[in-house]
Amino acid sequence: MTGLIDFSVDPISNDLGAPPINFQEGQPAGTVNNSARALMAALACWRDDNAGSLVAARGTGDVYALTTNQTVSLGTADAPGTARRGHTLAFTVDVANQGPATLAPDGCPAKPIRRPFGREVGPGDLSPGTIYRVAFVPVLAAYVLLSPDLAAPGDYRWQAAAAVKPGWLVPDGSAVSRTAYAALFAAIGTTYGGGDGATTFNLPNVVGRTLFAQDAAGAVLTAANGLAGTLGSVGGSAGVALAAKHLPSGTFAGNTGSAGAHDHGGTVVAVGAHAHGGGTVAAGGHTHGASTDGQGSHTHSGSAQSAGAHSHDVNYNVQNVYTGNGNNGAQITTGQANSNSTGQTQIAGAHTHGLAIDAAGTHTHNVTVNAVGDHQHGILQDGAHTHAVTAAADHTHTVAVDLGGQDAAHSNIPPGAIAVLLIKA
């Protein structure tokens, strides 16, 4: 069936360019009505081909085939099976795509369906229940998706619903196919992991994490602080155990408030006369040996005690002493003749006599303590008594704070709410 796809931008070429429409000069009158009706039908075909009534059936390799109302057909100057002019189509699909997809209308060779900027569609981008509007661009040899406006591969999206929308993935670090997710692989490559190194690559793993803007220069984010600023870095911790070096410097000393001069109210209770119930252990009969220290050679000086004024008795024999010759001598008699006599020395007054003791050389003196036999010592009983409690003057008590922690981690998570974060395939 003729459609707008067959119309030419050259008016003269439209005389017989889209049979059965006939606008030749001098045409029979009856053909005018027929041509007008055919023109209306061509417009209706274009309308329906762009209204979303077409259904594309998925085939092997994500090739979608559909039949148009205008018929993307052959022209006299076209090679068989080629789409010769740009056109638009709107359609739904019967089954979601599993990877990059192509469209083959009316048996023409399949052409890629791409997002803007030449990006392939990702798995699930074509899903039942959505009308897709595409434009065939001959210079690109591809169908460019006009609507819906699909996000670029690698874009993040927050949503409150738990269900993952078609064309999106949970960024949980999973390995996915490099072929099926060609657009996403082209966008992020192996930044978040190379998968098996050949056929797969890894998604970012942001489950339970907060996203930070890239800081490649490390002006704010550094690995030393727990999270490097380069793309793909992960770090940080939900809980942190502080070390002493993380605490502010300073001391925690202080004083208690003064309570004024006071005592603590009383004396201890008297418990009556009592003993403390014990004795020393008997050590058995024994002596204690000892010796004095050697003091070296030395003397002892001193004087005799004064006896006061006194005389000393003297015993002597009586003798006659003559002096001279003949009868001219004198006779002196002392005492009684031929007997012992007693006399006294003259009183010399109070006096002392010096005393010198010869040095005895270096020596020691042994000391022996007599053994006292097996015995023990008792503890004497104390009488009934109390002990007074003395009032303390006005004073304060110094307080030292003991950092007696348990090294337990504390929460490092600020207040938050949980939602679903997805990445565009």
C-alpha cells in the first residue's frame, strides 16, 4: 500500500510516484477522485504506522520484525530489501530484548535500534507495554529511539519502589555479559572490576554505601582518610573504634566541691577490754651470738677521783743518829728505840692522780646472750577503749578520670533513609 514514505519532496515526481495515486497532466476526470481517495488512504497508513498499533515480534538474536501499513517497500531505483528513505514508526514489542536489538520492517534487512549518541539499547530497554517511536536515519543506517527518553548507560537512579524497572540493574558488584550489556560496558569498562577478564565485567558495588563526587586530585578525599577520590574507589566504615590518639589532648583532672570543715559524726564503738588473740610462735631454746666491732688500737685516758684533803700514815723504826765526834755530838731520838713507830705525812690538800692505760691493740669483745629456753611472747590485753574521729578542715579532693573504655566501635552512620538505587544498563 502506498504511504507517505513513497512521496517525493519534488512535486513533479509525485505525478506517478506513488501508485495508484495519479496526478498526471490531462488525466481522465475519473482518476482524480481515485487519486484523492488513495491520497487519503496513504495518510491513514502513515497515521497508523505512527500511532503505536504496530507490534514487533522478537526473533533470534534480538531481531524484531514487523509489518507496516505503508509498506517499507522497494522502489524502481532501490536494491531489493533496502529501506530507501527516512521514516518514523511507532510500535510495541511482544518480548523484552536480551541485548542490543535490531528492527526489520516488511522484510527489509535489520537495522540497529540505538539510543541517542549511537548507544546500543540494553537488556530490557524494549519491553512489552511501552510504545517505542523510532526514526530511520539513512546516513546512520540505524533506527534512533525518539521515545521514551532512555537514560544514558551508567546513569544512577533512586526510586522508592522495590521492583527493578526494565533496563536497569542493581549496582551490587555482579559480573554481567560484555555483549548483552555492550552499552554499559562501553560506558564504564572495567573500572569496577574486569569480571572473568574476557566475557564479563563488574557492576559498581554501592549496596549500603553513600556516593561521593569524584575527587581525582585528592583535595578532599584521600586513601589515608579511608576513601580515595578516584573513580571506582570504595572505603569507609559503618562503625569506628577510637584509639587514644583520636581523643583531644589535655587532662581530665578536677576537684570536688568544698563541703566546709566537717567530721564524719562520732567515735568508733567501744568493744570492751579485749586482746587480739595470738602469740608469737615458740622458737625453742636458743642463744643469740654477737661480737663487738673492732675499733682499732687505742688507749683510754682519765684521772683518779679526788679523795679530798688527807694524809697518809707512815711506819718507821726508831734510830739514834749522831753527828760529830766524841762527846760533843748531839743525840736525836725519833720514836721509841728499837720498835716500829707510826707517823703521818703532811696534809697535801685535795688532789687527783693522772691515769694512763696502755693501748691494747685492735680487738673485739665477744658477747654471749644466755639461752632462755623454749618460750613465746604473749600479746597483752588492752582495756576497753574507743578511738576518736578527728574532724577534717575545709578541703577538696582531687579527681583523676580513668579512661576505662572497652574499645568497642561506635556507630559512624548519620541519620538516613533507605531507598533503591539502580544503574542504567
